Amino acid sequence: MTNQQTATPEPSPVTVIGLGPMGIALAEALLAHGHATTVWNRTPEKAGPLVTKGAHRAETVAEAVSASPVTLMCLKDYETMYPVFDSAGDALKGRVLVNLNSGTPNEARTAVNWAAERGVAYLDGAIMVPPPLVGQPESVFLYSGSQDVFDEHRTTLASMGDPRYLGSDPSLAVLYNAALLDMMYATMNGFLHATALVGSANVPVADFADLAINWFMPSVVDTTLAEQAPDLEKGNYPGDAGTMEMNLNALEHITRTCEEQGIHSDQPRLMKEIAERAIAAGYSGKNYLAVFEVFKKATTGYPGRTNPA
């Protein structure tokens, strides 16, 4: 009896355009996974270390995109993309571009139209980790746009991290990216401000960080958000365990404490003002998560509810 072995598919060739720190990390991850990797950068010298690791340095963008079925771009922004790739001319036609630039939802939609006019299959994406973590299986990459393109090249994308497909709307990847970074900066600022506040009494940073990160974040924030996420979806903000008025009282105390301790108070003052807006909008007896309604009303066309529950 003969044992039949299934041959492992050869890693697909990939091109990387843009060799800043992130572009270099992408190319290194692809090389480490056995992909024949072609690179191009406006400053050719940046490709030197990658060439020593086996990458091919293309002389032109046209040569670069012609070398592979899929090209990853990691440029400064969407506006940079157009002159770079327009220089490739007809070499783009029939190829796949995966955009890992930073930008806005409207810029992503414009890029899709630009690609369609040139016969290019297009996928928008966002990298959710710093360069040193690229290539790790748990590192999250977000993608949106054509599911056919995503499915066809998923194996290649997985060489850089964990590929998450968000949907056919091409703007979703950059929208998620902006939302997650918004949360990151708000969380980071919250921690830094709180650390400065206790530091006004000469509390060592490490002492406060142990309590803030190892107890407060997982036990209070993580648990609360996970449990109450369905209520956010429904607009259900019961105030049985604490009302907006009670939270406003706490925010007033935080603001006054910062002022007494000589700590920058703009951040808690802004949070207090947001709570006051929620109360003015009719959420006085609801819990603090009702500020979600204040945030939604600051936008146009939000698909959720707009009236107090």
C-alpha cells in the first residue's frame, strides 16, 4: 500500500512597495515564510538589508508589480499612492493591490474607484501592531473590500499575522483602525493622567501601575465592557447600580482633586462636560454608558437610535 503525501503549496511571490520601518518588517516576515519577495522604495538604498536576506530590489514600480500576483503597499498615505502606482502604467492591470497605508474611510473608497478604473483588484487593510510584532501569528491585520481577493490571498496575508476580514465595504479597515486607536489613546491618556494624579503625592509609578493594570483594567473595565456591550447595542442603560447624576458627582470630585493637586485638569473637565450633556439630553437616571448616545449624536447618519431610552 502506497502512502500518498500532499505537497505543500509553494509560497506565492509578493511585492512590497514602501520600505519605512513597517514596510521592512512586512518584507522580512514574507521572506521568513519563504515568499519570493520583490521590493521597491523611492530611496533604493533602504532595500539593501532586505536584498542580503534574499529579496529582489526592483528598479521601477512597473518591474516591482510585474514580479508578483499581489503587491502590498505601505506608503505614507493614500495621496502618496497615486503618483507611485500611476508610474507603473499598464503593468498594474490584472494585478492585486493590498493597501496598508493609514487614512480615512473616504480615502479608502476613492482608492477603490481608482483601482477599478485601472483594472486592479484591490483590498484595503490596516496593521494593528508595531513593526517588531509583524510576522507573529497573533498579530492582527484588518482587511476590507473584495472577499474574493481576500480569500484568494489569505495564505499570503497570514504570513504577516492574523488576517481579519471585516466585510465588503472597503472603508471598514481604516474605520476600525481609527476607532481602535481612538480607544488606545484615550486609555493611555487615562492611565498617564491617573498616574500623574497619584504621583502628586509621591506615589511610585510601579505601585500604582500594579493596581491600575493588574486589577482595575481586567476586573473592572474589561468585565464591565464585555458584559454591557449587548446593552449598548440595544440602547439599554439601567441606572439601578449608578446613575449619570452619580457619575457627574464623581467627575466633579476628580476635577477638583486635580486642581487641588496642581495636575492638568482639562481631561477630567471634558469628561464632566460630556456627562453634563448626557444629563441635558435626558439620561440623568441612566448609567454612565448612556454617554454613548452623546457620542452618536455628534455624527450624522448614525444607524443606531437617537432618542433617550
